[in-house]
Amino acid sequence: MTTNIPNLTLNDGLDIPAIGLGTYSLNGFEGAKSIQTGIEAGYRLIDSAFNYENEGAVGRAVREASVPRDQLRICSKLPGRHHAYDKALLTIEESLLRTGLDYFDLYIIHWPNPKQGKYLEAWQAMIEAKKRGYVRSIGVSNFLPEHLDHIVSETGVAPSLNQVELHPYFEQAEQREANAKHGIITESWSPLGRGKGDGVLQDSVVKAVANVHGKTPTQIILRWHTQLGAVPIPKAGSREHQEENLNIFDFELTEDQMEIISAFSVNNQRLWNQDPAEYEEF
């Protein structure tokens, strides 16, 4: 079991590990088994979403794992179709019932869906959910700087975390700076840039950096995230890949090596053209 994962403290005082387990497509009994394996391997931050339809699998994994509940940080996400205040609160309650848990450590708005214009209403519901004890910490996902500024100015409450697309092809420097302005931790979805196949993981320069440290290209990229101050949440179903992903805290990339990885962002490209200014998720 990996025990050397550092913690980060969110702006509301909750601590989270510097790496988490993505669970998209880990569903059903096999998904629950994979998530439980991840917990046994050392993951303490587990990311899910209402729309992944695997909150039940996450809950089962948490209940059957040998790790005490208070040592875990379980996160789920509010879908776009439930941004209306009352619907949002009911959805969070439903998420709790699906998992069989008494509370979430983190609950976040999955996408801002600015065209429907209800993300402020959803954020107000999140604030209420925290007051009710449904959630320990509230955050957002895919919120652009203008979305963050809007909800903070209207409510006075900044999200604790913003989960965004972040990988070597899209390093999100401006977004990370905007998050930091509000004391918001950046979390990275699709941290390995898999939308380009194996892309950066097969690059000869990245492989050379990996050889210097005696690590795999995957470990180099995940370490790049943590040194940027971001929390990567790679998905991994097998124990082998789960342990590989966790084993990134016993070395450090040099400034030059960090720049090598960041140089892949020359065109600053999203993988699936999901621009939060336009993209709608329901």
C-alpha cells in the first residue's frame, strides 16, 4: 500500500490527497471491485458523478474496503439537467441514497451550462447542501474564470476545487491562475491526454525523461501535474496501473523537464472541443 501521498488543504479546511482515482466507466460489480482494489492500493480520493451511473459501485467499494470511511474523500457531481435549486438538492440526496453513504466529502457542479443560465442557482443549492451536512466541501468542474467570478461575487462563497481538462496538450495556465486567485485547487481530468491515443506517452523525449528517473512515461506526466500544483485523477481499473499511477512522489522533475512536458501545449488544444463557454452537459 502506498503511504507517501501528500495532502493538500482546500480553502475550507478539508484536506485531500494530491492524486485521486477517476472512475468513469467503472460500473457494476466489476467496477465496484476495481474501485475497491484502488482503495486497497492506496487511493483515498475517489471521483465519481451522477451521470457516470456508478455511484452505487463507489458506495459498495467504500463499504467493503478495509480503509475507514473518515480516511477517504468521496466526490460526485451534479448533472446539468438538475441545476434548478430544488432539483439540485434532491439530486444530491439521491446521490447519497445511491452510494449508501451518510455524506460526500466533495460534491461539485459538473459543467456550468451557461446557455441555460442556472449555474448560480445550482451553486446556491450547493451552499445549502453543505449547511445541511450532505457535503463537507463544495466545488465546480469546467468553470471558466468568468463563471467563477460570477458565483463568488453573487454569493461570497468560492468553490474549494475546480476540476478541468488539463494535460500536456492543454496546460491551462490562465485557468489555473484564475483558480488560484480565489484560493481554488485545480484538479485535472483526462490528465494523460488519452484523447490523442497514447500521444505524449509514446513521445521519445518523454521516454528519455522517464529513463532518467527510472519511471514510466505515465508517471512522468502525472508528476508534472502535481508539480504544477494540480491534482490528477487518472482512471485505472487494474491493480498494476493503479499502483503505477500512485508511485510518483519519490522523485522530482527539473525545471527543464517540466518545460519539456509543458511544450506539448503549443497549440493549447482541448481533446474533444468541449469548451465550457458553449458545451452543454445534461
